[in-house]
Amino acid sequence: MKPAICVFSAAALLMSTCAPSFAIETAAKQAYLIDANTHSVLLNKSGDEAMHPSSMSKLMTIYILFSRLAEGRVKLDSKFTVSEKAWRTQGSKTFVGIGSEMAVEDLIHGIIIQSGNDACIVVAEGISGSEEAFVQEMNRVAKTIGLEHSNFDNATGLPDDNHLMTAHDLATLAEHLIKDFPQYYHYFSQREYTYNNITQQNRNRLLGSTIGVDGLKTGHTDAGGFGITLSAQQGADNANPRRLILVINGMESDNQRMEEGYKLLRWGFREFENRTLLRKGQKIADADIWFGKMPNVALEADQDLTITLPSNTKSGIRFVLKYTGPLQAPVAKGAHVADLVITMPEASEQVIPLMASESVEKLSGFGYMSAVAGYYLHHKNP
């Protein structure tokens, strides 16, 4: 047996496809834009470069707090005590009172809307006993969710030479927050909150804009510049809504980060679209079988495949069917017997497992003997 390779025309599976869109310039020092539905990277400017994430790293503090809520280890009305350390923490503040007790839900508002460093310390101490122990938990959890180039040194994002993330990691973290905790994601879209008779506005001024922004977090330090992690969804009322996640950093002002965020999200929605190339159970091809009661078996996809493609120019996609064949009976229904390799311009290769659509039993008796004779005759005189 030898590998069997079959090249399909894209038109066999797709009516039309698209070629790469033009690139876009950005004033951000680091920028990373993905389609959350397909995990396609639409823009990557120094996305894996270590940078100071500033208060955007508070998303990790929130992730751990949401994890505890989802596990039932804390509740929204659970109370954490405000220590002197939390009360004295400088920078953005929720204006917690020393020695007071704060409900977890108030702390969530304080961190997300007011970017309160003091609220972060209260959460860190309430969950782990100390900020130092909480930081160890941040780094442990970061590895489990795929943050490959992040190191946390505090719970707040205050400047530290060892407190670093990448735009790529921030986008991954944002995606986990959205998908792992949909029941809590609504907190990111709240535009203001009042605590201790002080009302503060969410610093994400793109919330409620026409491009569908519903989260997540701003950040600013002298070391990192102005940054923002954004998520926006369009077509929520349709069968196939699109969600984009954008991280930009290194801006010179709050206005600039808002303008760049709006521009890049609008570009991502306008210049790209999602296409479903395969449906689960769709027949792709037939694979030949030796020694079976049927000469071949249909190969089908075991999952839907939707990809993000530039939407302005038509072009081709290459489909390559690969399997070691002919297959030998018996073949079980649902067995992974082949792969469909999909390549497209300026995109990573996609490998889709293909399954046998039905079982094929092995021949027996005279039929088996005849098939064996035919097999050896074929290989002797190919």
C-alpha cells in the first residue's frame, strides 16, 4: 500500500472563495486581531513581543475570580475584607474603606469599570491570603489556558520589569473569559458604577458604539503606553454571528487608542467574512478498499469547518485528500481513515479528519481468496 493523494478543485466544495485583503497600518506598537469564531489571525503586529500590559493584565485577576465563582467556591455576595495594603495601593482606585468588607460583585465592578488597583488587592488577598500567593496562582493558571509568554508579578498591572504579557496572550485570555464564563461576561459591558457615593465611568469608551463593542479592558502606564483589549460582536440576531477580539498597546493617548480600536475592528468586520467549507457528515470522496464486501467507502467530515476569508477578491482554495490506500477491510464506521488538507493564501494549513461513513466487513471464503489473488496480481504487475 502507498499514500493516496487526490487534489480537489475548490469549486467542488465551495462556490466561490476569496483572496487576501490588503494590509492595514496601525499606530499601535503591538496589535493582534483575531476572529474568535474561527481563531483566524487577521492582524499581527509584534503580537508575540513582550510588553507592559498595564491594567489589561487585570483580566487575569478577573479570570481567577470568575473561576472561583463558577466552581462555587465564592459567591457574588461573599465578602472580602479590605486590608491596609489594599487601602494604600495607589493608581486607579475603587475607593475602598480600610477594614470594611466588600461583596465580590462590588469588587468585580471595581476592577472592570473603575480599574481599581485596591479592589484587585482585596480579591488577591481574599482568594489566596496574600498578593504574593495570588500571583503564583495567576502564573499557574496562565499556563493551563495557553498564555505562553506571560509572567505576572502583581495582581494590578502596576509597572514592574518582570510583569509582562504579549498581545497574543491577551487575546487568548480575552477569548477564554468570553467562552469559559458567558454567565459573567456582561460585567464588561457595564458603562458606569457607583461605590461609596462615587460614580465612575468605564474607561472603554467604545462600549455601545456602532461596531458592537461589549468589552473588555483598558490599560495605561508610562512604560506600556495606552492600550486596550476589545471584543465586538456583529450579527448577534443571525444564525452565524461574528466576534472579533483586538489587542493594541503602545498608544500615545486615550483618544488614539479609541480611534485605532474602532478603525481596526471596523476593518476586520468589513474586509473579512466567515465561510463554511464543510458540514459535518458531508461526503468528500470515496476511498478504495481491499478484501472488503464493498469496493470502496464514502469519506465524510466529522465536524463543520468554517474559516475566515478576505471578502474583496475571489480566488481558489486547494483541497488535498490524503490516506494510505487502498484501505484494508474490515473498516469500522466512524474510523479516522483519511485527512483533508486545506491550504489557502496567507493562512495556516487546515487538516480535517475524515471518517468512514459506514462499516465494511472483510470478505470470507472464496471471495477472500479471489481478492487476495487479485491483490498480488496487481502488485506484481502494477
